[in-house]
Amino acid sequence: MAIHLKAVLLIADGLGGRPTDYYGKTCLEAAHTPNIDELAKRGVTGLLDPIKPGVRPGSDTAHLSIFGYNPEKVYTGRGVFEALGIGMNVKEGDVCFRTNFATVDEKLNVLDRRAGRITEGAKELEKALQNLKPSQPDVKVFFKASTEHRGALVLRGKGLSDEITDADPHKTGVKMVYAKPLVSNDSAMRTAELVNEIVKQSYDILKNVSLNRKREEEGKPPANILLLRGASIKTEIPSLKELYGVKGVAIAGGALYIGIAKALGLETKKAEGTTGGADSKIINKAKLAVKELRDGKDFVFIHLKGADSCAHDHDAEAKIKYIQKVDEVVGFLIENLDWEETHLVFTGDHTTPIVYGDHVSDPVPIVFVGPNVTADDVEEFNEKSVLKGGLGRISGRVVPILFGYCNWLKKYGS
């Protein structure tokens, strides 16, 4: 009798590194990871180019590629995923933006792109911005605050375009910049005009909010303008259920990863005590994943963010410490998954070296484990050891490979 197989995708964001990270070792090499090494002993290892060799991946495009989608065909920008991720109702054709609450002076010079990483009053600011009124009455504006300075804005109406530049200078000490059309057509020009109008209105509204007057009195930077970036349009992407017939759930904390999961038709859940930061109780994600599989889910995607954040902060010791927390998650999964029916893949979505502090195009280590996987002879899991792995070097399409081990793929041809 055939066993109904299960699948787990475990991504440690920014997992990969370089020998310059920590005294000639990557953070993964330097970390004590007996459980992750156990995966290597049980499975087949190799290197993953999240998109393809020589492409420096964003987190959004990397995840799409890992899930088996071609970013060049389905990716329009990050804004739509951020909007979906914070629970906004996004419809096909909507133009979505990532936003920051920022601080400008009376001449609209940008003093702080994150308004001091404001942590209070977001709902008051969000309420005030419900008064945004575009001059074009057939266009509707929706805004929702997220965490700290972050938020998302959606434009809905006919004849809109995502082919515009950001209304965000991406640095401080310079004058505010406004959106421009990237193509010479009426839709792009109209949308750029709308965005610039909204940004100006946001300043007129926010500078008078009581929270900002209080912040100025206390010597704190006011959150007195919206910066808009990452314009993207909602398009239809075939769901994992449509493609493979699986019931899946994503366990993540960041809006981007929740948004991507929703766009791919996955149910989303947040584990108790998880924040997305290095202090997050990520073991609770593993516990929730095991429960979801036992409750009937076919597939669980677990996203762990902290290693990437530590690398962006150039903090090798913090990244090493976080990878060791990831090892505890892996240990829990090893102990609690049914390995007669479960296939698991562990990898990162990109390499984030400590010295550089941002994503690079270097491949990341990857391992597949499960009853249908033929193991290789690799006994440690890091960037160097997996060079000898049986998987070799692959590009994207991690989830289809995982689902292949579960016998869920349709035959190509006869």
C-alpha cells in the first residue's frame, strides 16, 4: 500500500557566506551545527543558485524561483507581496507599493528615511492617511501600516501602470524625489502624477498629526511623509494547489514571505513568540510545522529570517549564534517528523556575507532528505563540504525537485 508522502521546505534567509566572514570561515562553517550536519549525513547535498549563476537575487525573486516559478515571467515588483503580506485586499490590476514613514524638513529634504524607526502611533498615522484623495475620482487609494516605519499602499482604477520610478531618494541629506514614467504612455504618466500627488498630500496630512507634534516636542524625528517604492501590479500566478494538487501552509513572520505564500495559494500561519528578528522563538515554527503535517497538510514552508538580518548588520557572531538556533529547529524536526513519509529540503534563499553586508550572487548549500533520496558521502553541511555532494549545482526549482521525491509531479510527455 502506497504511503501518502509529506514535504517540508526549510529556508534560513541569508544562510550562505564567504571565507571572509569569520577568521577564514563562513558563519555556517564556524557554527556548531550537529543537527544540520545530520541532515547532510542522511541526504544528498550540493549548491543552489537561487535564480541562476551570476544573478544577484532579491529575497522576493529568489523565493519565487525556489518555488519553481520563473521570476522573469511572474515578478512585477515587491510592492504586491508586501501588500498581500499585511492583509490588504489586492485585486488583479491593482498597483501596489512598499512604503516608509519618513522625516523631511519644510523644504522636503529627507532627514531620516525611517522616521527614527518609529515604533508607536502607526495606527494614528494610518487613520490620518485615510484622507488621501487623488484628483482623479475613478482611482481609489488604500493604505495600511505594517511594523515600525513600514506599510503598503494600493492604487485601484483603470489605466494604471507599475512602470514608474520610486518616489524615494533611497538616501538622506537630499531633496525628496518624485516618481517618473519609465515608458512614454498615458498610463505610466498618469500613475506617476497620482503617486506624486499622494506623496505631497501625505506630507500635508502627517505634519499636523498630534503624534508628530508630540515627537517634535520630545526631539524625535516626526513621521511626516510617505516614501513609495517597488511599484508592482497584481497578476495571476498559478497556485501550488493548481500545479501539484497539494494542501500547503507557510509559517513565516515577515510580510514579504507571507505575501509570496498567499500569492502562491498557500495558507499562512504565524507561530507564537516569533518576530522575524534574531531573538525570535523560532523553535515554535518547527512545533507548528509538525502539528500542521499531523493535522493533514501535505506541504509546509518554514521561513527563518534572522541570519540575513545579522549579516546585513555585519555581525558575524550574531549570525553564528542564530545559525545555531536554526540547528535547534532542525533537531526538533529530526526528532518529530515521520521519516517514513516525509521529505525535507534545507537551504538559504541567498548568500549574505558579513563584510559586504548584502546579497551576492554566490550559490548557497542545499540538502534533500527523505525515504526516496539517495544519500551521498558528505557528512557536514557548509559551503565547502557540499562541493563534493551528489546533487552538484542546481538553479532554482527546489520545490518541484522536493515534490518529485513525493511523487506529485505530472509526467512531461507520454
